[in-house]
Amino acid sequence: MWIERDITKTILENKDPIQVIRGPRQCGKSSLILKIDPEFQELSLDDPSLRELAQNDPELFLKQFPSKKLFIDEAQYAPALFPSLKRRADLYKREKKKQQTILRLTGSNQILMDKSVKESLAGRASFFDMNTLSISEILSAKKESIQNILFMGGWPELYNGERAYSKKYLDDYINSYVEKDIILSAGIQKSSQFMKFIKLLAGRVGCVVEYSSLSSDVGVDSKTCKEWISILEKMNIVRTVLPFSTSLSTRLIKSPKIYFLDTGLACRLQGWTSPEPILTSPQQGLLFENLVFSEIYKLNMNFQLGWEIFHWRSRDKEEIDFLIQKDPKSFLFIECKVSRTTVRDHTILPEVRKVFQKKIPELILCHQEGNHILKNTVPIALLKKRLLEK
């Protein structure tokens, strides 16, 4: 079963000679590229023989494949190839033919990919960040409960097979990508502490990051904790959401909150083996908040909207889950609740009034499932539609 991806139009509308599609392993990068233009010839550098040739003799490697349209998967494994790719793109541009994309590169190891791209393709490539499936993408293809999506995450393969497979799938993913790829590529020496660290992060989704607490619990210093979060962000596992900051208020806190880009990974790292027990656990609300963040983030990336996502929290415990800044003068508050309820009057909150004065942003409440009941509520299944409204 093919699930249409929102990022497709964004990629096809771009005509730069080189496109770099970044994202974690198994999020669907290769499948999408082969689907949108079958003319591209696929070369995977996961193949040891191809990788060796691309790294040791890049020009000979490219001569083996005279087709102009090449799709090179896991390109980060052959950094020596990138100068030759740059020359190929430059020669194509000099031919003054109709502008089109002739090279598509993917990479799941962002640490290695960034280094190669920055050194060789600066100013010559367009970049696209791809993630696991969003809720709107999943529901456009099949009927699924929000709680199951929260538990399984957005991994495309999980929606083509048996649901019981999700535990093993995510265990294998953690063992291969998190425990091996990330630790090895980042040169992390304290692997057992790192795995404990990422599990602690999963247990604290939606919470303010307290580096001193993490440091004490894991047994490493605060600097190492910050470095590890930075690595996980580069590898598209987590995102920190900064607090909204303004000169109009000194009462807003300055600490970020942590979220996973895929709730399935967070649920498995927390130890859950089925979706039902989560419903009655203290983690349900925070995991749903994480799911809302993930949906907003994927929408922002898929359509390259350029939105800024903040959280709102003051020293006086005045808190709203998210503040989206669509442009310098357009803001929207989002509050996350598992069940439908009335929307509180945020316009009377002191810091909100102080910062926004007479132009206080609208607040919508995003809940888990069901239909619109109240004016400013929206089920998460319709969040994409609501956010894209003009």
C-alpha cells in the first residue's frame, strides 16, 4: 500500500540540479524518490562494492552510470564522491538546458552527511527534511485510531503489515540505528550511559530539560548531556522547543522542552508493548502533547512553511503548550488535551497580556479524537487542515 507523502509537491516544484533529502532510516526516503520519478537510477552505497568504488575512484564510479538522473542512497558513506557530483552538476548547468534535477542524494546519518555537504555542495544543493508519516498522511490512506498511531509512530512499514510486528520492528530499529549508527558515527564512548540517557529523555517528553537532573541520573556531566541532545537532534530523533522570548517580559522562563519526532520510538523507549495501558498512565497526556508537536513539526517541514514553534511558560506557572509564529505578526497558541474540554480564557493571563497587549493570538485546543464540539477545539486528525487555513 502506497501512502502519499506531503513533501512530494515541495520536492517536485524545486528544479535545482542537486537535491539532498535528509531523514532517519526507514522513514521512506528511497521509496518516495523512486515513486515520484522512475527515470532516476538508484545506487545504494549500503552496497560495499559500490561504496568502495565511489570512495576510491569517484570519476570511474560515475562513468559506470552515464544516465544523467542518479539517485544515490546513503551518499554520506563516500565523502570523496561529493566533489565529483559538484562538477557533474556544474557541467550540466553550463549546457544551458532546461533546468531540472539530475542528482538526488539521501542520507540517514546526518552527522556524516552534513560534513560532506558543507565541504563540497554549499550553494549548489537544495535540502529537504523528511520524517516518518504524519497523522494526516496515515489517515488519508487507511482508518486507524489516534491511540494506535501514538503507539506505533509513523514508520511506513508498520502500516503495511501486522500491528503485532511493531514491538520487534522498533526494538530492531533501536538496536541498529540508535545503538550502532548514532553511537559509532558520533564517536560516543560511553554507550551504556548514552542508551540510559535516551531512555530518560523518552520518559520526559513534553517536560522542561533539566540538565543537572539528567547529569545526576545518567552519571555524566551537564556538558555531555547537552552534546548528546545536539547529536540526537542532528540525527532527527528529538527536537528541543525553545521558550518564546521577548523584551516585553522578564517573567518567561528560558529553558527548552524536549520532544521525540516520532512517538512510536518514544513509547518503545519508555517500555510500552501495547497502546491500551498507556491510556491510563501518567504518560498519556505528555505523549499526546508530543504527538501534537510531531504533527506540527512534520507539517512545517513537509511544506517548508518556515514557522517557528515555541512553548510558553512563565515563572508564575502561566503555561500554554505551543506558540506558533507563522510570520513576524501572526501567532497562534495551541493547548493539547487528550479529551475535549472548554478552552480556558488565555486573554486574561498577565504575561500574555503584557507581551501581546491588544493583539492577543487565538488559542485552539487540540484533542485526541472526535468531532468539533466547541468553537476553538479541533481533533488532531484535522489539525493540518486547521493550521493551513488562511
